[in-house]
Amino acid sequence: MEEIQPEKLDHAIVTIRPNGPLVVQGNFIVIDEEGKEMEKRERLSICRCGASQKMPFCDGAHKSNGC
């Protein structure tokens, strides 16, 4: 897969990784459950399996627990 340069995007790209997280890159804002804007990032991975210790972000737990 081609590496995307997030700082050059004026929009977000969401990539669904097989048996893994949603990878979000580009220009986006993440709002937490309390309606507050989270730390600005140009790339992040969102857990889909529920096994991460850093929810809602992926910590790679899916690799070792068979999710």
C-alpha cells in the first residue's frame, strides 16, 4: 500500500485494515464522548476489536488475541 503524506491532504482518508483497526489520515477532528476535541493528530488507528487498553485507539492487541 502506498504511504500517504497526511500533511498534504485537505480531507481525511479512512482505511479499513483486514482484522485490524480503522486507520484515519489527513485533516480531521476527533471528538470524545464528552463532546471535547481530542489531541490533534494527522494519523491515528481506531480499535475495531475492543481488546485495546488504549480505547478508542488501537494498541495492536488484535495481533495477539485472535480478534
